[in-house]
Amino acid sequence: MKVLVTGGTGFIASYAVKKLVESNNDIVTYDLNPNTDLLVDVLDKIKIVRGDITDYQLLEKTIQDNQITHIVHTAYYFTFASQKDPLTACKVSNLGTSNIFEIARKNNLKRVVWASSNAVFGHAKLYDDQPVTEEAPLWPMTVYGACKLFNEHMGQHYFDQFGLSNIGLRFSGVYGYGMARRKTSASNFLFDLFETGSLGKKCVVKYPNLLMNWQYVKDAAEVICLSLNVKNHDHVVFNTGGYTHRVKDAVKIISNLIPDLEFDFIDEEISGANIEEELPKISLSRANNELNYYPKYTLEKGVHEYINELRKIAGLPLV
């Protein structure tokens, strides 16, 4: 495959790029501001193009010049930035993603795999306690979630109207080494827990009782690759994720790995923020059946690996 990865030097995309390179695919990353820290091991095997996904002409030229057959689209405007600047969010997230669909259709690309989010769901209290499927009603609580929902409708339209094979993956709380680069992500309240806690220093824990779905970044990369390679798919949108736990469960795992670590708990009320609101439990049955996706990383395994990555970089003994 010849794959264009938008936002290809970003957090999730970097892991997908490395996995695709391992399978001998030709990779072109397309970024407005490339940061190759996570790709140092494969820089000699990929091509990097600096560009904006709202630039239709450059985007199409890049695809044509490199004979691209598949697209992985992860370039987006994150949660906090979208809340503060909804107009730019709509331009980048809605127009940019629509550019991807239209160029893929016009140039007869084989598939587009793109990042949606479980932010399309409403608050957990709006659903029953059972894991929700892709058929559940959607009430996004943020501009970011609303943009993702618009993309889902557009992806379905291009699938139904034009036969464009596209798969939207609803990522959940993706974590792992490199997540601290996502400064405007809703999950940035976890940075201190991992980045400081891994060093054995006292750290602040916000929302310890928050229930969230934890998806390790290598599982996120895995489902991207599965989606690129699956022969047929009946649906456009897929819930993806890992395992559901409260934030305090991750704290307990870190405490077991690093005894005597001190924490400051800030048990703020999760209401009205529209950012750290609890989302419903999700069903992965559609991704199981059509994509053969099953998360490999339990919270214990993911946290352990993440902590050791941080400690290795800091020159500390592994735990």
C-alpha cells in the first residue's frame, strides 16, 4: 500500500506509521507542523510533507504525486482548542475531513481510515448501564464531539452515495508514551499522573472517580492497520477502545509499581465542564466482528509499559 497519513507525526498516527512501515508499506506523512520525535527510528523510510488539510490543491497534489492508494486521516483540532475557537475547529475538522473524502472519491482511492471519537456520545447518565453500540443516539457535549459527528455523517454519505470505502474509528481515552504532546486534548488532566508519577515525584490526580475507557496507543495503532487491510466492511463507524476503569484504578497500578509515591487528589465535581464528563460504556462487538479488533492491552499492561518508557528516557531503573 502507498499510504498518506495526515497528522502523521502526531501521537496515535506515529505508532500507526511505525507499524505500517514494519509491514513494508510506503508512507507519506502530511502535517502542518511536523514533530518527528516519535518517528526517529523510521525517518529514513518515510516521506514528510508539510501541509494544511484545508489546502485542497496541495493535499490532492501530494496524493497524486506519490500515487497514494490509501489514507489514514488523524489531523484534527483538539478538544480545548475547539471549545475556545469553534470557527477554526469547523474549518480544520469539518472542511479538512471533507477534503479528504472528496479527494479520495475523485482519485479513486481504495480506502480512507479516519479518526472519530467516543466524544460523539452524550453523558453516561443518558444511557443505561449496558455497553452502547454504534446504533445508540448521540448527544456530543463539546465542539470537538460535534465535529466528529458531522464527519460520521459525511463518511456515511460518501459510502452510500459514491461507494467510497471509509472507516471511522471512535477512539476512546488513548494513553501511552507521547500523549503529553497533545496539549489541548481532553485527556491532558492525566499528564501529571504519568509524567510526574513515573519519576517517583508527588503528583496531582484530578477526577480520581472518573470512569473512562482506557485504550493503549498500540491498540489504537493496531485497529488502524486492521481497518486498512480488512477486505470488506458493511459499516462506516466503529466503536474502538480498551477497558473501562476509574482514574483511581490507574493510580493504584502506579502505586504498586512505585511504592511510597505520593498523590494529591483533587476530587472535583464532574459536572458542567463538558470536557471531563463521564461517557457511557461502549460495546466493541462491531469492531470484533468486522475488523477482528480485540484490545491486547489491559490497563495494568498498558500503564506498566508506559511508566517504563518514561523511566527509561529519564535514566531510571525499570519497574
